[in-house]
Amino acid sequence: MDPDQEFADEVLHRDNLPTAVTQTPLKSEDDPLKRLYSERDSPGATSSDNIPKCRIICASITTNMELTAQEKASLKKKGMPEWGYDFFTGLTNRISSASIEVKNEIKAVETRLQSSIDSKCNETLEKCIDKIAEVKVEHEVVEERVSDLEMDMAIMRDMFFEEQLQRAKDIMFSRKLNLLFCGFKENPMETEEHCEKLVRGQLGKMTVEGFPNLKDAKFLNIHRNGVYKPGQKQPRDIIVKFADEKERNAVLRGKQKCDNNIFVNQDLPWLISGIQRQLKPILKAIKGTPYQAKGRVVLKGDAIYVDNRRFTLETLTQIPKSLKFWVNNIKSNELCLVYHGNLSPFSNFFWAPIVILGIEYKFNEQYINGFKACFFKDRLTFRKIMACRNPYECKRLGQRVKGFNQKRWDAKAGDVAETVIRAKIEQSEFCRDFLLNNTKDLQIAEASAVSLWGCGFALDSDQVMDPVNWPRIGHAGRVLMDLRAELRAKMNNPPRPPPPPPLPVATVEGAAVNPLDVGATNDVEMEGLLQ
């Protein structure tokens, strides 16, 4: 069948008309719809004759426009009756009116719905804001309590540090025959025999003078440290307790012969281990300098022994200056002196206790990061820093200060440097003598590439030894050179002694009289005149 024929039959068939058209009541015999159907059903009329009419009618309904006079004339020529045009024009108008009403109703519903949603959202938002405020208040209270508890714990740790240290020494003594073997892969089902086989395999590779058969060393006990946990990332260490202390020490001396991924360490309490981590660089520096001690230099427990003299972190400045343990942390030439590392007396990590405003700090780094925490009102971090006994731990805590702002801190860092470095130089005789006797008139700078405290280059940089290359001197170098100038000025121009107090004045009959003018010849007579 022709597509146009199908289109005409579909549009003009009453059953396929829109519902609004089919439900329109027929009021009289002159109803245009009846006339349209009567013409359709009249003898000799075909659907194909009405195809142009259908297209024009559909276009009128679709575009919702009235036909022009020319279009009306064209329809009349083609046989479109006037009532047909009137019918579809009225139908179009009714559809347009209904469409407008529906749109207005939809818009009103949307407005009411949006208003209801906004009201509910605002109400819910206000409740959430109030709840957040309550939670913040509760959080501040809890944080305050936690801060107080941590401060109390820090105070207790400081109060009982000596007791803890003594207890750690007792534990260390009980473990004096132990060694830790680290790095062996772990099997959850392994036995002590398997651990012993692994350890003896490494002992067989060691060659220590006087101990040719370390593989056959006698063990009192061997086991893994702690309890196995499924999914653990690192294997547990193997603890070996030797029967002979000499064999144990020999293994410790020959530990370099182990495989690359196997390490042998002493079994120390955590407190002693932390102290030794800070003392080992000092021990290494003393042993590596050409200024050797007369006797042995050993690290034992919480102290370094130099010529049988005991030195701890607190007494580090009492190590003989002839050993020059700082030489690996300082470089100098005819132009400048630069330093970096905790063994330099100028370093903020150098253990030189200071007192500022009645509070004692173990090293400059503790004051700097404690001040940073106070400056940004982070009480909890401040108390952690004050309880810390390791400068590196203090720096790590200072990097976690809440509310930190780099621009504000940079603006304040100069004043902090002035305060803390001046306190160290004035209160530490060791650091003051080092500044006056070892720096001559050289420019001084901290060899730091990333901090405003330093000159912009690292200690191992090729450009650090020429001040012309420095982008800045840095806070530390500036303060040190100013203090050096002040101290030398005081040494060259010592203060004059204060003048003697004025002679006491006596009165005779209300007039001031010099005792020397009234015949006083000794202290007794002078005292009588003054009464």
C-alpha cells in the first residue's frame, strides 16, 4: 500500500484520533466532525483525496498557527470545507489552552515542591550545624583531658626517668648473652630446630680470630621474638641466648660476614636502644678522627667511655676538646665556616641544656618546636615535645603542629633564632668557647638547602664553601656572627668597676655636714656623728 494512503487512513479514522477529539460531544447535526465523516464515507470519496487536507491540518495543529487567507483559498480549491478549518482551529486553540494550564499547574507544583524541599533542607541543615557544634565542644573537652593526661604522663616519665633507666640497665644485664638475628624469612609452622639451622648457617660464614668454629657455638635458648600475626609485613627476629659470653661477643664482631639481608644486633631495652642511636654517631666520629684517645673508646649502655671516663648525652660537652668529635659536621676555609649535623656545637640538635623564662630545654630544637606549637595554640603537641628526649623526635612532632601557617612562622622564625641561639651561647661555656676560639672572623652559616635557618646549600655541595654563592646567610649564621662580635667587644672593653658609694652625710643642727669636716678621725667617731 502507498505510504501516503496509510497516513491518510490513520489520521482520518475515528478510532485513531486523539482522545480529546473522540470524547468531544456532538451537539447537533451540523457538527463539523459528522460532516467530515459523512464526506469521508460519501460515494466516490477516497482517502487519497484527503491526503493534502490531512497534511495541512496536521501542520496547523503541530505549529499551533492560524492559516492565512492564501492558505484558506488553497484549501477551498482542493475541496476543504470552511467548517473543517473552523473545527481544527478550535481544536488547536483548546489544546493550546490546556497545554498552558498544564504548564502553569506543573510550575505551581514545582514551586510548592521546591519550597517544601528548601524548608526541609534548611531545617535539617540547622540541626546538623547544631549537632556539629555540640560534637566540637565535646571534642575540645576530650582533647583537653587527653592533653592533661599526656602532660601528667610526661611529668611522671621525667620524674621517674632515672628509675626507668636503672630498670632498663637491669634488663640489659639479664640479656647480656643475647643476640638478635634479623631478616630471616619466617614460616608460620617452623620450629626452634629450623631457627637454629638458619642461625648456624650464618655463623659458619664468620671467621673471627680465636674462634674458628663459631658454627658449633653452644646455645641456651633460641626462638622467634613475640607472637606470629597473620599478614605481618616483616619477619620476627630470632633471639639467641649463648652459653659463652666470649662466643657471643665474637659473633657480634664478625657480623659483617653475614648475608646482605641478615643483620645481627644486641638485644637491648627500647630506652637504652634509643639513647645508643644518638650516641653512635658521636662514637663513630671520635673513632674516625685523627685525634685518637689514649685508651679505648667504647659504647656501653647509655654512655660512651673515653679513657675510662663516662660521658652521656647530658655531659656531651665535657668530652675532651682534643678529640674534636665535631670535625665531620663542620667545614671551613679562609672565607667561611659551615656546619650541619647534631655533632656541631652550633646545631639546634646538639645536646646543650638551656633555661628560658624558668623552663629548662634539653636542646635548641626542643625550644624551637615547643614555641611553634604554642604559637599556633597546639597544646597537645607542645606537651609531647616537652616530654621528648630526642631532637629528631622533637622535629618530627613540630612538623605535625595543627593550624601551622608557613608565612606566619617564617615571619617569626628570626626572633625565635635570636632567643634560642643567644641562650645557648650565653649559658653553655663549651659552645661559647667554640664560637670565640674556632671561628676567627669567618662568615658562619648552617649548611641547609631547604630552611631559612641555612645558607641554601647542603654540606656536601661544591658551592657551599664560597659565600658569594649563598642566596642568604640564614637566621643561625646571622645570630652567631652578631653574638661573636658582642662577646669580643666585651672582652676588649671590659666594663669599668662601679664607683664607690658616696660618703654618708651627717646633720648638725639641721644642716648637712661632711663627717671629714667635723673632726672624725676613725670609724667609731664617724658612727657617733651619724647617730
